[in-house]
Amino acid sequence: AVFFDAFVVRMVIIPAVMALLGDKAWWLPKWLDRILPNVDVEGEKLTRELAAASERDTVHA
């Protein structure tokens, strides 16, 4: 049972279903999206802000 869950379900079935669903796999109701915090785990917001700041610096220089 552990082997089936760990390898078949989590490494085959779930990724296949998520690939078939595409963006719909990540759909959230709007009310829940407003309640949940926007957590920037990978630092993408910081990267965008630094790029925008360096762009502003090159424009004004």
C-alpha cells in the first residue's frame, strides 16, 4: 500500500492529472484568493522590483 501510494499515485497519477488540467489545476475561488496571503517564496517580486529599479536608474542617468 505504501509503495502504491508513494510511487504510483504521487509520481504517476497526480502529475498526469495536473498536466491534463493545465491552469485549471490551480484554480481558486475568488473569495478564497482574497483571504489567503500572497506568499512570494521564490523571490519573484523582489526580482521584478530590482529590475524595475535598475531600469529607472539607467533611464535617469
